[in-house]
Amino acid sequence: MKPFLLALIAERRTKKTVKKTADYLWILGGEIIHRTHFEERDRRLSGRALILKYIHARGGPLWNDARYVREHEAYNAACGRLYRFLTGSEP
């Protein structure tokens, strides 16, 4: 995650954007932990493989505690950016 956040800083994103993205990545981690609690096979995956199992170019897993649609859309955008960063694919 750190290289991804450093890349955002290198792109001259605002502090607010970097912080919100970090917050959404924290939420993504929580959602992945929640899912691996029920999917024991996922516990054997590497960190990268586990993340890539749950995110895609258009977003991440359902964020069950999102209060607003806009919040979930921003979370999906952050997950999509992380996916593109990890896979080297273009938007």
C-alpha cells in the first residue's frame, strides 16, 4: 500500500486526496479480513493475490458500512486505482 500512496504523492495529489485514499484502503483491508474469516482458503494467498482477488478495475468488495452512495463510489474509485497500480493497466 505504501508504494501506491507514494505514487499518489508523486502525482502531486492533494493531502486530502491521499488521506481519503488511505482511509478507503483501510476499509478495503477490513472488508478483506472479514471475508477471509469465512473463506479459509484465502488465508493461504499472498497479500498481493488476496487483494487482487477482491478488487477489480471498477472497484472493490461491497462496503457494508457505507452511509452514502457517494462514499461507496469514492471507495470503489480508490479500489480501482489500486487495481490499476498493481496490475499496471491503464484506466
